[in-house]
Amino acid sequence: MPLLADVAVPVPLSQAFTYEVPAALAGEVRPGARVLCEFHRRKLLGVVLAVSERSAAIDPSKIKPLAALVDARPALPAELLAFLQELAAYYFAPIGEVLRLALPAIEREQVRALKAQGELDGVLDLGRSKQVGGRKVAYASATDVVEEPGTLRGQAAAVLALLRANGEQPVARIEERFGNARSALKKLAERNLVALDEREPPRDPFFRRAEERDVPPELNAAQAEAAARIDAALAALAPSGGGEHPAIAQQEPRPAGQEPRPAGQEPRPAGQEPRPSAFLLFGVTGSGKTEVYLRAIKSCLDRGRGALVMVPEIALTPQLVARFRARFGDELAVLHSGLSDADRHAMWASLHVGKVRVAIGARSALFAPVPDLGLILVDEEHDGSFKQEEGVRYHARDMALLRAHRAGAVCVLGSATPSIESVALVRRGKLAELRLPDRAHREASLPEVSLVDLRRFRAGPSGDPLISLPLHRALEKTLAAKEQAILFLNRRGFAPSVVCGSCGTLTTCDACSVALTYHRGRRRDARPPSPGGAPAPAAPLDERPEGGRLRCHYCDYAGPLPDRCGACGARNLLLEGLGTERLEATIAGSFPEARVARLDRDVAGKDRSQAILARMREGKIDILVGTQMVTKGHDLPNVTLVGVVNADAALGLPDFRAAERGFQLLVQVAGRAGRRDRPGRVLIQTRNPEHPAIAFAAAHDVPGFLEREIRDREEVGYPPATRLALLRIDAVDESVGRGAAAKLAAHARTCPEGVSRRVEVLGPSAAPIARLRGRYRFRVLLRARDRGPLRGALAALAGLIRDGLDRNARVIIDVDPVAML
Ligand code: ADP
Ligand code: ZN
């Protein structure tokens, strides 16, 4: 019987394809390895899912042999491969695309080997795979040798002068400046005037500085209790397999026919206590969760297993990475989007061979090949960035629970504002709760929060109604005490809307049904001319600063500000509302002696956000203005005032999670204040002081809010009381989109689960953002009490979508949707 391999190829189809394993490769083709295989007359890079000896269901003469083996050692360890297959099934996502999330780049060595086998002669599509490795960078530097005067001329003399003035330079950079750089360098090297050196390109910025090892602090009682319980769970894990491929030995096979479920959702006989191997670490801001993570990792490593840490946005957490490095040194792979392909591959490879056993990174670190996985930590588990909103729409927190469960590892979700989903899992006994009720620094206490009712207070001296008198006074006090303040505003840009003062028409994007934001951009003089009388809330156009642009925050549109209204033609466009750019300018104008800086997506390039946070930490900024980016877990000891400029901005969105998200933002940003000995103060400005999200945040009552929100969700039938799947349909032609949505909704209503009403079908309807990037958007929402029927209905719909609904309509299945807009 021939040896057959099931291979997933990078095409948007959910099934795998069968190939014959050539006799020469019989012992070498293993699950998780990449292979080259012919697919519709192209050669594709596929991944072996399974190898078996069986008679094929298809005519054996139609089965093609594998063309070549790419990985001698499987790129995906068995544990990861099994997990990825479950993830694909859970999200109804094509297996080829899911695998791509986890596959490393191809090493140039491998490409060379394939070339030598003659495999790369035909048509080849490496499936967008990147190639890395084997690349050295050449550097040139001047030596101490001195030339005979007058013996050097032309470019050789110029290159030598450059190297002497500026020190070592990459050869590539010299070549950019001098046409004859190569021959000049050769001449200089022959005369020993210049030394040439080849080496690997510089390392990741996170590793540029050596981090001094820290001394672990003594844990407080609550931390010690949490650490002990995690340690006990780690101790209870099945012993690690050992050997070179421990993950393979340790993998527990899944019973056939059992459909994949995220961890914590298995039906369990009533009364049976679950083994506590998944935890929710619920600790107030500044309670020392990180120290608990560090102890958990230590305990995991001591037991010979690897650990994975996931954080929302690694660029915003240099401090956290520094603390991990201080404890674990270079035994840490830091995975982030700023890595070069070569660095990313180096990190991947060091994990894959087991040289490094701890990985830290954002969402995509979920797929890191951590050896012998024993622990997954998800910091700030409530954070929305764990949900991928394009391509494979997975939720990294949910999938962390699944991966840990399948790998027989411990999972810890940590937050000061746990997600409603996680709290529900605690209530159902699927997660064990660990609490850190107090701030870790003995002198630190939670900040005092006051609400500023914007309906009652008028504008302060700045003239802007959103900088109320109480906020102005609080800023003055903070500056006088030489302390720092953070002002949080959820809107980027200068003015969030541009409105015609004559007819009231809002300027919107041509491609999207959303308002355009006015961005002033960089100006030579950053401050408005008059310190006292800053810009009025709606500045008429003739006051508008030079060089501004209108930008759409949803597509890439950016264009000039028109000089008249597109609807009525009046030259009376007004810049309305307050964005972070204008807030920064207004604050700088009102407090000319203060050093004001801004942190939002417009200023935060790759390293910029780290630089701004570093300046803040060093006390070189007095007032930091910014969006969500300022709310993330920064530990800034001298921040004593946090101002929430407009708490209402996030609460009004047409999304059942709006209150939860608003609440989390408020508590998180408030948590930046008073983290050390100096007491902190928080001012929340609002027109809705009674809104539960605001009232509970002001009272630091997280459990109270969660309790109420879970009850509300139960009443309206939204998760976690129910499960959702969102079908997102879009098309250039409105009627095509509408038609496809209607067809899907009808199909959902007539499939068995729809007929029995075990799955409720809502819609079709236009999406809240009805048009985006020129495409009309519709949706159909499926809702069910239980996951089984929902999956049944989705399977029926997936069939309809696969068989071609309408080629001009795009349909995406979003399981457990987060973004509802
Ligand atoms: P969280 O992640 O819960 O917001 P952090 O881990 O950032 O809190 O801790 C807040 C501060 O308390 C940090 O400066 C940290 O170094 C300090 N800290 C944590 N645990 C202890 C402890 N047991 N003793 C003293 N200081 C601690
Ligand atoms: Zn747009």
C-alpha cells in the first residue's frame, strides 16, 4: 500500500489534499513538515497534516507524488499543528491560511537545497513565504594605519575620510554615496588602511541594552497565594516528555469525532470539580500582577517546560519586556511587528530548537513554537487587540485557553478589568479566580476619582468647554507640585468633524460612510499665538493653520481641506470638536511653562512611542496627552493626575460591548495615577455621570460593574449569555451585497437549526458603518444559547459560501465577533 500524505496548501479551501509519498522520502515526510507539491500545474508550498498507509478513496492513478521535502525537521511541532487544525475548524477558516499564521520564513539554505534538486525550475509559488538567513552585512572601518601623504586620491581618499570621521559604516551605505565604493574599499583594504568585516545584522532594539538582573521582591500575601496556586497547577501537570521532541510525546490525541471546543467549554458531569489549570488573575491596577507572572514562569522553567506570554501591544510595553529580561536575561524570545524578517526567524528558530524557552509577544505570539509548553500567560486579557480583525479572525485569548488545554499546560489570564467572558468562565467554574485586591507598593493606594459634570461646569481659562475649570485647576496644582499629568482623549486628529456653518452638512469620506477628521499635522510653531485665548471650539476656516489635511480613519484617504461646503457652496466650513492634536495645542497654549507631549497613532511610529514613554518616565514631560495608548499598563511613578477629557465618547457606540469597553478604559487610565507614595487624583469629565460604566469606574467598583453588566447581557441575550457569529458581507455594488446577505439569512432560517429556532437569525441589515473603502456592508447575525447548533448552522452557510454565492460579494464568517461596527 502506498504511503499517502494529507497536505494543506495555501489556498482558501478548508480541506487538505492527498499526495503520494515517494519511496525515497518515506522515512522523512512527517506531519508539520513543509513540502513542495503540484497543485493545478503550479508548485505550491504545503504542510503535511498526516501521513498514513491506506488505500486512497480516489483513483490511485490520479494521486500525484510529493515533489520535494522542504523541512528536514518539521517546522510545526505536533502540539502546534494539532492546535492550528482545531483553530481552523473553530473559526471555519481555511487550514492553509491558518497554518500560514504559524509558519516560519524559508531559510535561504532550504531554497538552495531545492534548487540543487532542480525543484525550483518550474512554476513555483512559495505562497508569499519570506526567505531569511544566510545574510551577512559587510562593514568597513578605518584602521590605525596612516597613509603616505599624497598617495590617496579621489573616492578612496573620500571614503577613508568618511570612515575616520564617522566610525564604522555598513558597506552598503558607503555604496549609496560613492559610485566606486567597491574598488575604493578594495584598494584601501589592500593597503591596510581599512578593515572589512562581515557579520549578522544588528539585533532587535529590545536587546540593544543589556538589562541588569533584578532581585525578586518579597511577595505580599495575595501575590504569594496566587503564585502558590499557579505553582500547584504546574506541579500537577503530566511530566514532560523529555527528549528532542517533547511536544510530540506529550500530545494527547483527541478522541475521533469530538468537535473542537475552546477550553473551559467541555461538558463536565455535574458536581465534578475541574482540575484548576486555568486561572483568572484579577488584580487591581498596580497590584503586582507582573511579579506573579514572573514567579509562574520561573516555576514553569524549573519544571523543565517552556512558557508563552501574550501582551496587547508590545511597542507600548517596553517596561514589561525590560522586567522580563531583568529576570530571565536573553533566555527570552521577544516577538513583535518591528522585527526584521531575519530577527523574527532567529527568535523563532531559537524556540524551535529549544535554545530559548520563554516567548513574549502580542497576539501572533500565540503561534510561537515554545518547546514543551507548560504555561501561557495572557496579560490585560480584556484588551481588544487580542482579536484579529482581518484574515483569520481568531481571538488570541480564547485560543490561548484552547492551546494550553490541549498541550496540557496551565493558562493564566490577568487583568484589572477582566472581560465579561472570562468572568462568566469563572462563574461556570471553568477558570479559577486569583485576586490581588490592593496595590503592591505599601504607600500606594487607588486614586481618588471625581466626576466633572460637563453640563454644570463651564470652560476654564483655555476657552475650550472640554477643558473645564476643575480640570484646569487640577493641572495647575500638579504642575506646581512638579508632578506629572496624563490627559486621555479618545479622538485622534485636530477636529473630529468639519461641518458647514451655513447648511450643517458634515464632510464625509467618499469611500466610507464616516466623517472625515481634520489633522493639522506638523507645524513649525507648535503653540497657538496667544497663550491666554486659545482657539475657540469651532474655529472658522480662515483661522485654520497651514498644511492641514482631511483624513479618513477607516481607509487611507487623505486630502486637502476644501475651501467651501460640498453641498451648498458656502465658504463657511467649521472645524468642530476636540481631537488629541488640538488638545495638545490648547494645553500647551494655556500652560506655556509646561512641557506637553502627545502619544497617539499619528506620532507613534515604530520606536517613537517608546521614546515618548521613556521621556515621560525620565520626567522630561509634564503633561502627556493621548488616546488609548496612554491607558495601557504603564507604571509611571510621578503621575499624580489623570484627566479623562470626554468619557462619553466611547459609550454611545452601537455595540453591545460599548459600556464594558468604556468602563475598562476608564479604570485602566485611572490606574495610571498615584502608583507610588504620592496620592493620585482622577478627573472624569462627562455629561452622563449616572451611566453605570462611569459611576462604577468612579467608585473603583469593578466587581459591581461586572455583576451588573452580566445581568444586562443576560436580559438582552448577548454574550456570554449567548454565542454569536456574524456574517459580514460586502460588495462594490449595493444591490449585490444586499442580495447576498438576504440569501444567507434565508438559508440560515431554513437550515434545521434555524427552523427549530435553536439558532436565531437577525438581519440581514446594513452594517453600522454602511460603506467602507467603497464597498457596501451588510450583515447577518446568528445567535444561539449553545455552540452546537450555531456550528451546525455555520457549516450549512459555509457550504453555501463555498459553492459560490455571488462572485461579486465577499462573505466573512466571524465567530465570536468583537468589532460590531
Ligand atoms: P500590575 O501589573 O498589577 O499593574 P505591576 O506588576 O506593574 O502591577 O506592579 C506595580 C508596582 O509594584 C511595580 O513598580 C512593581 O515593581 C511593584 N511591586 C510588585 N510586587 C511587589 C512586591 N511584592 N513588593 C514591592 N513592590 C512590588
Ligand atoms: Zn474612508
